[in-house]
Amino acid sequence: MNPTPSSERSVRSIRVDEGLIHEVSVRFDGKIDPSAYCSAATQTRVLLAEDSAAISRLTKMLLESFNTEVEIAESGRIAVEKAMKSAYDVILMDMEMPDTDGFEATRLLRQRGYSGRIYAVTGRAAKDDVDRCLAVGCNKHFAKPISKETLSEIVSSIREEPLASTLRRGAREGTSSESR
């Protein structure tokens, strides 16, 4: 039996110190998708509909720390335009914005067939306010100020299901390669 040349072995090197393995270097034959092994490695896409620049910057920074790509829409009208053109795993919708508020934006999205997750994020937390958000088509309601822990829970929970952005992106890529 011929020994396998070192360039063809999968394990490239091992560092052993005092009988314990401390470091292993592995060569893979193909591209490895870390998200297949760890859901936190899956990048999610969030559309943040928020008219306050300060809240947008802070929320975006927090979401990005959870491996999330964030796009910002400064009004409900812009949120509707972006949501109908691109795939997002969730829309975090401020319900009180100028131009087109979150209620009208959510209503328009649902009327146009948008079936993705829309989570209301608002300073109004009374039962009537929550019911109104759900009635126009929001999937969930979160009261402001929204904490880092709550944002983490949102991102973690949507990673447990197939991600809309990945599915739609994959469908577009498949369509474009078939048409060539």
C-alpha cells in the first residue's frame, strides 16, 4: 500500500503539548458552509423601518453584532419599496413615522402579497395598540426601547426557520443561471 502524499491528506498538522491535542489544521476538498453546522453563522437580512437616525444607528450596530445585514428605510413608503424589491428575513417596523406610517406601510405590503415577517416596534404598548399592529398584518409587537437581548432573541428565532432572504436569493441565482 502506497502512503498518501502529504499534499493529499486531510489533516495537515497537529500540535500536541503534554499529551493533549491543542491545535489541528485541516484541509477540505470543497467549500464548507459553516451555517450547516451553526445557525449563528447564517447571516440574516433585516429591513429596519425607522425615522430616527439615532435609533437606526444604534439598532443597526446591535443587529450587526449578531451577524445580520441591515438595511434602513427612513419612512414607511421607502420600507414598502425596499421590501417589494429585495428579500428580508424580517422587517422591524416603527409604527409612527412621517410620510407613510408603519400601519399604512404594513397594510400596503400585505395588500401587495408580501408574506414575510413584519414585527412592529413602537413606543405604544397598551393592549389596544398591540391589537392594532396585529390587525394590520404585523406578526409580532415589541415595545420600545428594544433591548439588545430582545434583538438577539429575534435574530435567533428567525434563524430556526428557513431564511426568506436565502431562499429568494437562491431562486434568483438559479433562474439567472438557467437563462444563460
